[in-house]
Amino acid sequence: MPMQAPNPHSPGHPAVDDPLGLLPRVLHRDAMMLIIDKPAGLPVHKGPGGGANLADHLGSLRFGLPRDPELAHRLDKETSGCLVLGRHRKALARLADLFKANQIDKTYWAVVEGGPQTETGTIDLAMAPRDPKRGWWMKIDPKGQPAVTRFQVLGRGGGLTWLALEPVTGRTHQLRLHCQASGYPILGDPIYGHAPRHGGPGLHLMARAIAIPFDAKKPAVTATAPPPRHMQGALAACGWTGV
């Protein structure tokens, strides 16, 4: 039977189905949007092989509204952290405009093999699909779409580096490819790094924080996600103290 979780927005109402345990992962909720901590390994959409996915379980996050929230953007299956959902059409349209205009500040944490020689910098490498049959696999291509990533070293240790990554643009697999092309692939990356396709340590990339200027007259909506368990050992080796 699916796990039952109380609806914290409707005291006294019947429990809601929450088989993926999404309710405890809500980082922010208001009338316009939700920000959740997406688990690593959970795809946002149904794949060709079926299986659990976020889109099929958004009904557990209605919090009293008559319709399910919808995805305002996406994260890769293996990437955990801050994911934004719009609660109605007006909010989704506003969020879509903000994402398209690159007005939403996103900070990712990654642990990479090796690391950059400088403590801060910018990666400016255009990208294009590697193979038309696998449109989500990307390659560096000077004739491709512009792609820019800012980075800051947060710690080093054991041949690894802990990075804060800020994607100025939002290309598919941008952070993963930019790190690999710069000589320091993300730990646990089976596509652009050295990890096996199965049984590896897990992709060491997470959407750490987000800031959304939804209403120009109010402070930005912000949220911060905790690192997933599989990243914590490598982060600690680089100096992370659990905060």
C-alpha cells in the first residue's frame, strides 16, 4: 500500500497519498509556487522504460488547490535539489518568462575529479547535440548554442574539488559537459565522466539554492536544499562541515 502522509495545509482532512515521500521535501510554499528538494534518481517525467517519476505524483502536492502543480523547469534524473513547481497557470507563465530570460539565480554544488587551477572563473564553451539520435547527449561545438558557467572553489581534498556552479545559460547537461571539457569531470558522472553506467557512486551534482524574483515589489523567493546522502562523504573530504 502507498505511504500515507498528513496534509499539513489541511488539518483534520483525510491523509493524502504520498508514495514518493514528497511532502517532507517541500522547501517553500506560497500561493504561486512550490520549491521541492527533488530526490536523486527520480526522473521528472515518465521515460520509455516506465517506472516512478515526479510528474505522475504531483497530486500529493496540491495543498488544498483543485489542480496539481506543474513543473516550471526540470532537473536531470540523477540531480537532486531545488525544483520549482507552479501552482496555477498565471504563476507558470510568470515562471516560464523568468527562466527564459535567465533572471532566476541558480547555484549548484558539484564535487569534481581534480579541479580548476583558479579559485573562481567562467567557462564559456558553446554546445550542440553529440548525436541526432541521442539529442540529450551534448558536445562542445563552437558553432553550437552559447553556454556560460561561473564557478567558485569552496573546498579541496583527496584529489577532489567542491565547486559552486552558476549556469548563466541553461543548456541541457551544461554543467556536466563544461566541467568535463575543462578537465575536471563531475564525480559519478557515467556520461561525461569516468563512472560506470551502473553501480557507480552516484552523480555528485545538486541544485543547492535558487532565488526567484517573482514579484518586483517583493524580495526574491529563495530556497536551499541539503546535500543528498551519496554526496556527503566527498563533500566532507573537501571541507564541508555539514552546514
